[in-house]
Amino acid sequence: MDEKNKGIISMLSSRSFWAFFGTGLIISVAYMDPGNWGTSISAGASYGYALLWAIWFSSGAAMLFQYISGKLGLAGHTIGGLVRSRWKSKALVAAYWLLAEITILATDLAEFLGIVVALNLLFGVPYLLGALISVVDVLLLLTLASRRFRALEHAFVIFVGVIGAGYVYELFITRPDASAVLAASFKPTLGADTALLVVGIIGATVMPHALFVHSWLMKSKARTKESRLLGKKTLLRFHTAEIVMALLVASFVNAAILIMSAAAFNANGISVATIDEAYRTLTPLFGPLASLVFAVALLSAGISSSITGTLAGQSIMETLTDFKLPVVARRIITRVINVVPVIIALYMGIEPLQILVLSQVVLSMMIPLPLIPLIYYASKKEIMGSLANRGITTAAAGVLALLIIALDAYLLYATFLPS
């Protein structure tokens, strides 16, 4: 066994590493939230395995971007904090804050809908009542964990475990075509008919709010007594290992959702237009347990990702504004403001799956908002010190960012200027 492998095994068996581990899990649920369910179910049902490549591409990009965001936090900075301190125009910072809040609104549309739909499927709770319940349960969990943030990280182990186990079971019973899965993973396909879903998948995977909140959470963690004793070099190693492990789990869950949808619906010639249809169609095909597991995993995804969204809203308000509010009050305001669009959409009778897909497209359009400042500032030695990105890291992040922006532009072209 070479020294590198020995070092990895030593780190993974270290109590210090597992004491540090947790932030990556909070970030990872942003990558398997109900928005991912909406886009991946739609993609699998409509096009089979064909768009699986988009999940692997966006997951790889997300891993790099979250690594950089966490590293920014380790250096003692946040994206919002740097924008606020380094941009000269207060009006420009205010505009940036408003756009950042829009990303939280788009995120919460997906996350709240996941809880609302899951409560409806499991217990028959009406959508509007479910929206109100979803405000209370997320606030309750955050309040209970306010004095011991580590308890919240432990709760995420359960959430991620439920989601992951649920989809291991779904794949086992749907028996996907392994050769088709492999082929679709390495054969990118893109056309005017699939552009919306491809950009939706990217928007559901490379999450703007996750980039904002990761630097904020990691900055707080780097300030703890335990982290200061470890030193920045060790913290960076721990952070790198954590984000790779957590986002590998998230990417496999996202892929599993699409693969399940392709195997269960597309392969059987079944058109699925709603999450409710997906749930109810699983019962005659694979039995009631398949539907139950699907709904329970959806509820776990909705609750856990809503908590991450609430923390992201808190981080944006805290770093980009002068609002001085108690933590609980700030979270209540963030939740109430963010649930309003969900209630309006449900009251208008808009189909939740359609809202999910469109919300992810909005998120994809907003990716440059945190991404450009992140890549720029993380390359500056006067800001990052020894943690500044090397040229190759900055170049790789820049290329991926340009590809994502190009796909967004292609969607706009395909939507508004069809041939």
C-alpha cells in the first residue's frame, strides 16, 4: 500500500475527521432536494436514460464549486461578505442582495413543494395546509438545534440515509438496463426538445444557495476551538474528503432518481406529468411498498433541503445587509417570506411538478450570481493567503462556469427563437 492510500485510510479512521464531518451533509441535501426529483423524474419518464450525462456533468461541476466555496470559508470569508466589503456601490450590493433572495425563493418553491406533496401522498393533507405545516416543522427543527448545531448535522445523517436507502430499494425493484445506463452516462445528447430539462437538471444540481451557505457554514466551523487546533492544512484535507464523499452520495441519488424513472415509466410507455402520478403508478407496477418508500424519501428530501435553504437565507441576510435580528426571528421572517410564492402557486392550481422544473431553470439562470465572485475572489492571494486557488483550479472552474452559462443561453435561444 502506497503512502497516499495510507494517508487516506489514516484520515478516515481519525476521530478528528469525523468530529469535523457534517457540513458536507448539510450541503449535499441541496443536491438531492425535490427540485432534483422534479427534473430527474421528468427527464427519465420522457427521454429514458438519455439525459443521465447531464447529472454526472453537473455533479462534477458542483463538487469543484463547493470545494472552492468551503475553502473560502476556511480562509475566513463568505461570498456575501466579500461582495459587500469590496464592491464600492451600495446600490449594486443592494441589487445583488435582492437577486440572491430570488435564488432563495426559487429554491424554496422546490423544497416546500417536496414536503407539501409528500404530506399529501402519505396522509392526504391538502396542499395549502401542507404548506403551513412545512413552515412549522422546519422552524421547529432549527430551533431545537440552535444551541447544538452538531445535533443538526447528526440529523442530516438520518435524512441522507433515508433518501439513499429509499433509492437503493427503488433501483432494486425496477431493474434498470445496465448497458443503457452506461451508454447514456458517456454520450451527451442535447436538442431544442431537451434543453429545458438539461438546464433544469443543472439548476437543480449546481445550487446557488448551496454556494452561498457553504462558505458561511465553513467560516463558522473554522472558528471553533477544535478547528483552530487542527490548522488550515489539515482542515483543507478534511474539507476536501468530506465534500467528495457527501456529493458522491448526492450524485448517485440524483442518478438513481432518473434511472428509476426511466426504468419504471419510460420503459413501460407510461407518461408521467406529475409527482402524484409517479407515486400512484409505482403501486400497480411494483407494489404499494415502492410508492411508500418513494413518498417517505421525498418527505426526507423536502425537510432536510428546506433546513439548508433556511440557513442559506439567513447567511445571505446576515452577510449582505445591516439587519440586526435575533436568529430565530430572522429564520421566521425568511420562512414566511419564502412560503408566500408556494401558497400563491398552489392556490392558482399550478401543477407542482411543473413548478419544480421551472424553479430549477430559474436557479440555473442565477448560478453566475455567486459563482463569478466565488471563482474570482478564491484566486486572490491577498484574500485567501495560502488557500488561494492555483491557476489550474481557477481555469477548470472558469471553463465549467462558461459551459453552464452557455447552456443557459442555449435554453433562452431554443425557447424564444425556435427554428
